[in-house]
Amino acid sequence: MAVLIWRKSSYSGDNGGDCVEVALPVWQKSSYSHNDGGDCIEVALGFLPGAVPVRDSKDPQGPSLLFPDSSWNAFVAAVRAGELPIEG
């Protein structure tokens, strides 16, 4: 289930007139990240159907990468299975 933050347009009035709301993703930091500001990634799971946005937590306003669900799931499974070396 996706967790979304909804933001109402600044042009919306308090009287319930025409409004536009935008859903923003909730970014989750990797469990491999450390509090010392080391190498970190964040993902927004469930935000886009069929895709997983990934970004560098040290540059949240910077670009993000978009991976198909199947590719992201294969990557996570490989990490969990120890098939990819993890440095740190």
C-alpha cells in the first residue's frame, strides 16, 4: 500500500472552490544507511504503479532513477541472497 502526502494548490480557497491536489511520495531510507551521512539511497515504494523511484538521500532535490518493479525486486532479492557484494 502506498503512503502519499497530498498537497493542495496555493490557488485553492478556504470556501471549497476549484482545487487541485498533488500526491507526493513518501521516501524511505535504505536500512543499510547510517546516521553519519554515509552512502544512502531512498525509495518511494507504491507511489507509481509498476515502478520504483530511487534517489540519493544526500541530494533529495536532485534527480531520481525509475526502475520497473520486476527489476527492483530482482535487485533486492540478489542483495538479500548475498549475490552482490556490499561494502561498508
